[in-house]
Amino acid sequence: MRWALLGFVAGILIGLYTPINIPIEYSRYTAVAILGIIDSIVGAIRADMRREYHASVFVSGLVINMVIAVIITYIGDRLSLDLYLAIVIAFTIRMMQNIATIRYAFLERFIGKKTVLEKIHSES
């Protein structure tokens, strides 16, 4: 898991300091591929918090997310439909759900599960 985060940070740093220009025709494909990568990373963090992380699941999910997102975007382009918006919405929803799970796991670790449940029930 640490290697995935280290690779993510290294990729961001390399991307910031490497002058690579992506043609405008490929911007949608690049955007959905990056969203697929971020979704996989957030999912891996969630799995690690639950102690269910497996590198093979992470790598296969990362590749499959990117490939399927790009294929759906390509099909949408061929049909003159903005199907990439569906990908953006789906990945965003998944990321937000995973982030909520990560936040809850952090709260459980640092203030205790009983305290978290008490605060949830007292706010309802």
C-alpha cells in the first residue's frame, strides 16, 4: 500500500515537472483514465484500512478501470454521445463512498468505535 502511495506522489511530481502536451482530441480519454487511477488508489486505501488490501486486486482494478473508462468514452465519441460524463459521475460517486469509509475507519481508530457510534446516534 505504501508503494502505491509513493508511486502516486512520484507520478504527480514527474507530471508537474515534465513538459508533456496532450492533444485536445485525447483530453477526455486522459481525464477518464486519470479518474480511474484515482478511484483505484482511493479504493486501495479503503481496502488497506480494512486490512483487505491485495496488490493483485489493486493492479487489476487499476488497469480494468482505465481500459473500460477509455472504451466507454471512445464508444460515446463514435456515437456522438457524452458518455464520458457517466464515467465521471460513476467514479466520483465511488470515490466519495470510499472516502467516507476511510474517514469512518480513521475515526474508529483514533477515538474508538463506541465513541463514534455514540456521536452518530446523538446527532440523529
